[in-house]
Amino acid sequence: MKNLKIYLLFGAFAVATFFVIAADHIDAPAVAGGRSDITDFYAFQGENTDNLVFVANVQGLLSPNKTNSAKFDQDVLIEFNIDTDGDAIEDLVIQAAPRGNRMFFRGPIVPDQTGIVTTYNPDAGTDVNSVKITRYGQDAIIENADGMSFFAGPRDDPFFFDFGQYTAILAGEATSFKSEGVDTFAGTNVLSVVVEVPKALLGDGDNINTWVETKRKQ
């Protein structure tokens, strides 16, 4: 058990109906200047409609120069939470933890405990998969195992937001967004963790709630 690690909640971002706690594009004081900031979380049906895709983006607003040296924090666990019965408590988790130049994945598994504390053993059992972390400018490295697909590495920030117009609305200088707008995040990058999972591994219900958390090793 010497490899057992304890992680505490550091940031969360939900795409669920019950709550939203977001640390979005370094606007949360607790993560400012750190490498655990969640910029966005996406969950959507895959090209294979029998699958769901989960994407967690961290470390936003990376310039091309900064992206070249950006790394996942070796002490931060990224945890996808899946609530299958609508009680706002995770029934399944997918854990992603960097070690060296690889990202290791566990799950979907039933968590040992729920809430803000996670116990994680990177060497536990056969339910661990990994993928080499793609470098900036390199073709995406994708690993497939156990019916799932995995990716970790830099990507262009997909979030479109006209921040200038947003601040103008807040200041009372405008009443709405423009029909096209300006992509404030154009040219900036994020570090992405992507896992595609068969729906059959996510319970037998018709709906799930899902959110992502970053947890720092204690």
C-alpha cells in the first residue's frame, strides 16, 4: 500500500442540473497561478453513439510559447464523477493522474469514498490504462483499451467567449452580445484529458449527472 495517495478537492466544474462550482480560466483565487484550474468540462455522445466522451481542460490561456513547456501537475488528480441515480453523489469515477510522461486512468469504478477526499492507488489491479502525453505540435497520441479511448496533451482552447462585449454588458454599455463577436481565447491553448467510454459501463439508466474535479495530493 505504499503507493496509496490521498487527494483533496481543489476545483470542480459540473455539467449537471444540480449545481455548478466552476474554476474557469484562472478567475478563481484558490487556483490563480497554479496548474489545477479547470477551464471547461465537456460530456457528449461520441461518433460511435454507443459511447460517451468526457473532456477536462486545465491550465487555460496558454500562449504557444508557454504551451511548449506546460506540464500536467504530478500532484493533481483529475476525477470525472458520474451520478447514475440522481442523488448528486458520485456512483462511478474515472480518475486520471499524470506520472512522468504518461497519463494513467482508472475506471469507471465505484469510488472507495465519495466527496472531497479521494484515495487513489495508481498500481491497483488491472483496471489501470495509460497513454503517453502528447507534446505540443505532435500528432495526437491515442490509446485504446477495454473498449475505451484515452488522450492527454495540449489542444487549442475550444471555448468561444467575447470577453470585451461581456464586460461592456456588465458596465451597462451594451445590452447583448454581437451576432458574431470576438473570440477572446483565440490563439490560446489548454491541457486536455479525454476519455471515451461505452455507455454500457456507466450504469443501465437513461440519464446521468456528471462533473469533474481536480484534487491535490496531501
